[in-house]
Amino acid sequence: MEMSGQQLIPATKKEVWAALNDPDVLKVCIPGCQELTKSSDTEMAAVAVMKVGPVKARFQGAVTLSDLDPPNGYKITGEGQGGMAGFAKGIAVVKLSATDGGTVLDYTVDAQIGGKLSQLGGRLIDVTAKQMAGQFFKRFAEEIQARQNPQEATGSVEPVESGPGPVQAKGVSPQREAPTMAAAQPSAKAGVAAGSSVPLPVLALVVFASVLVALWAVYGGLLPGLAPATDVPSHISPDLASIAQLVMAAAIGYLFGARGNNQ
């Protein structure tokens, strides 16, 4: 099986070269890689779980780097054993070239497979290999960018200063917040009308007294048009009855007006 392609990496040649020789980066980027250890500058050992169609196996292999030309490229020779699933071995040549916007990575792969993997058909194997290559280069570019900008990868967290008093939202003035909270809460003095210093019980008492005086005036014969026929003599003067009625009307109006403002 032969496969070739190229990928634009948004980084310098030195950064891409360093990442290609970093086992920690490669372990994160290789699909299914579980272990990757570097025994020397040119030798690595890997364990990976691969799935090609219905065949899934755990491969153990060794990788050797040769023809090193830092930071321009190298050749990779590898072989892996997957037990009953078969084996895979091959050679890959990697070349790096600088361009506008980053580095172009060119690769050429010549691989051989055996066992059950070879029975799956070349087309399925080619599709799977291209998908794995696409996943590798996508993760590879993301990993390089994450190492270039560690704060953007993890998210910058603004420290919170500790101190006495409650925590307040940024840009909110405590002087402005206090009246708003006070306005949202009902008055602590129950029974006090809004905008008035006279308690509602006092107003009710005035109204009640005014009603009693008015009834006394009516049934005492001071208001002949409203009072029923009676021979009971009057006990108060007409002026006093009129004043009582005015006080009653004013008190009732004031009482209802105060209650309306409270609602």
C-alpha cells in the first residue's frame, strides 16, 4: 500500500521538527496510541489499538528514525504485531519546507500488511489509513498551537482579590445598589402610608369618630333631608354637624388615597 500527501502546519520548521521528535506530542496525536516511549534519539516503542473495518487489534511495534536532516525531515521505519489480526510494517519519508503561514509537511508511505488485515480489501484499508492520517495531522496542528499559546488553550482566569465584605459584581457601585435593594423591600414600619408620616390606625380611628359624630347629627335631626322622621330633639349645632361631615369626608379620602399609594 502506498500513500502520500501534504499538510500545512501553522508553525515554524523548528517547532514542527521538535514536535515530530517529542514522544509526548506523538502519543497525543496518533489515533489509538496507548504507549509511546523513546529509548534513544532514533528509536521508539509504541502500543496502539487500531480498528480497520470489523477487525480490531492491539499492536505492539518499534519505530526507527534514519536519514535525519534537522529541521528538514527524516525517514521512519516501523513494524507492528497485532496477534491474530496480522501485522503491519512500512517506511515513511517526511520532509518539511517553510512557506507563508507556516510549514508544509510532505509525507510518503509505503506499507505492507498481513493476516486478517490483508483480507479486508485494499479500498477499506486505504480509506482507514487516510482517515487516521487526517486525525493525526489535525491533532498535531492543535497540539503545536496549544504549546505556543498555553493561556489560550487552558483559558485565562482572572484572580479574585479576597477581602472583607461581600463580593460585588465588577462595575456595580455599592451606593447605587443599596437604594435599589431598599426600594424593592417593603417598609419596615407596618401600617405607614407611602409618603405620609401618619399611621393608618390613627386615620381609621379618625374616620370612625367622624362617622359616629355624623350619625349623631343625622339622627339628631340636624339634616332633615337625610334623617328619618323623628321627634328626637337636636343635641348639636348645624355648624358642628357640617364640620363633622367635612372631617369624615376628608379622613375617608385621605385613608383611601394612602392605601392606594401603598399598593
